[in-house]
Amino acid sequence: MKKIIVANWKMNPSNLSQASELFSSVEKFLKNNSKILKHKEVVICPPFVFIPQLCLQQKTRNLIKIGAQNCFWEEIGPFTGEISPKMLKDFKLEYIILGHSERRLILKEDDQMINKKLQAVLNLKMKPILCVGEKKEDRQKGRTFEVLKKQLTEGLKQISTTFQKSKIFIAYEPVWAIGSGNPCQPVQAKEVLFFLKKFLNSKFSLKFYFLYGGSVNSDNAQNYIKVGFDGLLVGGASLNKEEFLKILQ
Ligand code: PGA
């Protein structure tokens, strides 16, 4: 399986022309360095409003997959301000990030909402990237595994029997490491990876893939792959062209 590098642009950049330029430079780089794609899948998750234009300007879908940072759980109807996974599928998107800690903390998304979204995404045979991670105080109090267990148990409720052939990506993103410049040490992340695999294998007969996210940069990116992660979820560093291209290399 190819390693998957997911760029989470969050609410950046501030205008379409910058988004378009950043996207094109990554695309051009991959075109000129196509051997990178033998071992890696590159996914860019821009803000919703940029998706149509980026899909249009994309010359081929073989270089970059465009993904989304969130979606709603219903397909259509009176849900002001929401975007359905079906609308995203219409743009041929495959990947959707769900349960990012910024949405959990700032927008008060809970595990039940995230679970509904996850089921909606899987129902459409799309690929969810479910984010889980502990806060600083959870880690300090030794509650990391307990928090992850809860997020996974509730977030993945009712999926075991229905979605046997689905691809489910779990992004371990310790909240304290996100945007802090203080990444989780690869040995610590490896401990969590072992826990996640053991826990999920004991509960589900599904195939999971694991990403690490939280202050990933071009210096530390490889370390997470070396300890066994299937990919990376990159925030800040994915907005810096040079830095992101180095990560891809
Ligand atoms: P960061 O963000 O790389 O800026 O820490 C990662 C994320 O929030 O997905």
C-alpha cells in the first residue's frame, strides 16, 4: 500500500488565486517527479469554496487527489451552511477528514455527530479520515489511551458489519502537538500506533490505515513512517510550498 500524505489546508489561504497557485506548484512538482507517486498518494484538502476551481484546473486526477476537511451527515435538505458528502462525491472526491480536533473543540462536534458523518461517508463508498487525539492534560494524567478508546468506540459505532470492504483511515493527532511546533516524539507516537492497532483489531474485522498528524515538517516526516504509520496529515507545513515538496520527497 502506498504511503498517503494528506495536506489539511484548514481555513487557508485567503483567496482563490493563492490556492490555485499553491495547488499548481504541487501538481507541477509531482508531474516532474512522478516516481514519488509509485510509493505515495498525495491528497490536498482545501476549503470547500476552492474545490470546484481546483477540480476544474486539475489536468489529471493521477497526481493529486482532492479531499474535504469536513461534511454533514445528511444527503440533502434544510441544513443551512452544511455540505453533504454526496455533493463532494459529485466532484469525484474520495477522502474526507472527520472529527478534526479544531472542529471538536471550537465547533463542539461530538463523537455521535462524527459517527453519523462517518457512516454517511462510508455509505457513499468514500474514504473517511477519522481524527483522534488526546489533549495535553489527558496525556499528563495518563489518560491518553482512555480518551482514544472513547473516541474510537463512539466514532466507529455500528460500522463493523455494514462496511466490511471499506477503507478507513485513522489519524492520530495529539491535540497538544497540532500547530504547536512541538510534535509528538516518534517513539511516543509508535506506542499509540501499537495501542490503536491492538484495540481496533480486537473490536473490528476491518482494515484500518494509520496516519500521524501534529507539527509534521520536512525534518520529522520520515520518522513517523519509519515507526510504522501509513501516512501523514500535514497542516501548517502543507501551506509552505518548499516545505511541503520536501515532505513529499
Ligand atoms: P499542523 O496541523 O501540521 O499544523 O500541526 C495538523 C492538523 O491539524 O491536521
